[in-house]
Amino acid sequence: MDLPLTVALVALLLALTVFAGWRDMQPAGLNPRIAPWRLLLLLFGAATLILCVHLVNLMGLTTGRSQMAP
């Protein structure tokens, strides 16, 4: 995955994470909730974190095990 696509996906997932967090904080009222907003918040947040690590790797920083370790 190249850099512009990763940046676009990070922005999209960050917006979805914020939206799911906002919807989770709204009172349920009389209508039942159809979407599990807390679960969606967790999934979107985890995907955002994974893509942020991928973005850092694309920029040249190594986040995994070092090749110099014995």
C-alpha cells in the first residue's frame, strides 16, 4: 500500500472513530440502538492504530524487531 492511500485511509478511519465515539455518547432514548457503537469505536480505533504504524513504517522508521539483534 502506498503513502497517499494509507494517509487517506487513516483520515477516513479517524473520522469514523470520532463519529462512532460521538454516537456512543448519545443517549439511547426510546428507540433501541441498531448499531453497536462501542464495538465499532473499538474496531475503528484499532484499525486506525495499525494503519498509523504502517504509515510510520512507510516514512522510514522501523517499528519491528531489529535485524541487528543476535
